[in-house]
Amino acid sequence: RLFLVGRAMTKFVLRDVLENSYSKVNLHLKLLLGALFCAIAGFAVIYYNKVLNGRSHFLSWHGYLGALTVGYTLMQVLAGIALKNNRLFMPYLPKTFTLALWKQMHALSGIIAIVLLALLSF
């Protein structure tokens, strides 16, 4: 999952001359959806295993941080999809909430998601 998220971020940030912005955004979205699928599948397997063995859930910092990271990643992907389809959502946002500000917040939020994911590696 860390590989998919890292690849999605670098593919979007790096300036490839042969690719237009639309294809970079689509590849970024597909890689992050793959990472989200892996995260949810892993979370479900771990949760089901704990249920089968009669163990308690979320007793360690790793469990709490894992649940937070999966939820945060889901929100980040949903925000990215909304950003990609911004014409549908912009009329409902305050006038001070510009597209440039939305993109900056999405980028900063992605960095926070990577930090959370890196903390889970320990």
C-alpha cells in the first residue's frame, strides 16, 4: 500500500512532458483507489481475524493509527474525486473557498496521509 500511495504521489507531482494533466490526474486517482482497496481489504481481514479469535479490537497505538489512516485515506480519496469534479461542488462552497485553495488543501492533506502511513510502518 505504501508503494501505491508513493507512486501515486510522485506520478502526480513529477512533470512528465509526454503526459497531459488529465492523464496524470486519472493515473493518480487509479493508484490511490488501488491503495485504498488494499487498505480496506487489509483492515477487514485483520478485523475478521480478531473476531474469529475472540480478541479485542484497537487496543494498541498501531490499531488506532491504522483505523485513523484508513478513514483518513478514504476521506482524502473522496475529496480528490470531488476536486476532480469541481464544477458540481463549487457553487455550494463559500466564495472564499477557491479552486486553488482546494487544491492546496488536498495536497497538504495528502502529505499528512503519507506521514500517518509512514508511522504505521514502525
